[in-house]
Amino acid sequence: MMKKLLFVCIAFLAATTGFAQDKAAKALLDEVSRKYDGYSTIQSDFSFKATQKNGESYTDKGQLFLNKGANKYKINLPTQELISDGKSVWSVLKEDKEVQVSEADNSGQSIGPNNIFTFYRDGYNYVSSTDESAGKVGKLTVIDLSPADTKSNYAKIKLRINKNKHIHDVTIFDKSGAKYTYTINGLYVNSPIADAAFQFQKTKYPGFEVVDLR
């Protein structure tokens, strides 16, 4: 169950339109957005940690490949792959030897790999918090976001932004007491990514059952 938390958390965080409350926080987020808007492709090495209320935790690491303009992405994890051509999403569950196919959500109303760097633009109130540091990374500017929709399952999202105006990590605080952190360990932008990377090729997964949920 814990190994499937990454897909669940990254794909289904609801968002609705809200208003900013902190001018300094808004100015910084606008600057971060402008940076990401200037990138046509993004490759990222990231790590993930989920901590449940009872103290149980799970960690993982992977790679993200993103073609922003086409809403295409691929995520590689040790036990899972997510592949999207902008229209459909293939969730490859390696241990179960199963591939689940669903429709891609390009509405911008939920957090997904295609907008993980810019999801905060709509649906959140935000406020500046105390700066923090992260070892060799140095000082990080902290912004706390709260969903404008009070019925959301999430109590708070914490963004930490580095000196290059890139997101260092995102921590999601669930109302159940769970916490999920995504850390960007490496960021490579505007490098060509072959379109084949965003296409599911069944021949690469012999013996896998394909379950079409569209």
C-alpha cells in the first residue's frame, strides 16, 4: 500500500480557485512561475517520503521527464512507471505485472506530474514563513499554502524555494496526520527528450496484464 502512495498523492490533490493573502509570497511565487514557464522540457531526479500518523514511513526515489507544452510525462520508480502521451496515462505496476490505463487529466484542477512545479497558482491561500536551511543547498525560502476549498483532505502544503528560484521540496500535510514530501535533487531543463519516452510500448512489458479503465 505504501509503495502506491506516490501515484495517489501526485495525481489526486484537488484544487479550486482562491486568493493570495501575502504579497511577498505572491511576488516570489510569480517569479518562480516565470522561471518554469520558460522551460519547454524538464528532467528531474527526485526523492519521496511518506510518513503516516502512526510513524510508519516509506521512502523512494525516481526520475521525472516532462514535455510541458504537450502535457506529456514519464516517471520512473523502482516498482512503478507512469507514462502519459497527453491523452492517456499508463500506470505500470512492476510487482503486480499489471498496467492500468486511464484518461489524462489536463484540466489543471488537480496536481499531477505535468503541473507539479506550478500547481500553486490557483486554489490556495499562501503566506511567507520563516526561512530554513538544508545542508549544502543553503537558505530556503518557505511559503505555506492552505487550500481555498475547506473540504479538501489536505490541511497545508509547504513549499521551500532555493536561491535559484526553483522549488527544492514540497511537503503535503494530510488532515489525517500523514505527511508526504517530494524533494527535487536535480533539475535539467530544455534538453531534448525523444517523443518515444512518452509512449507506452507493450512489447517492453511481456506477461503484464493491461487493464483499460478509460
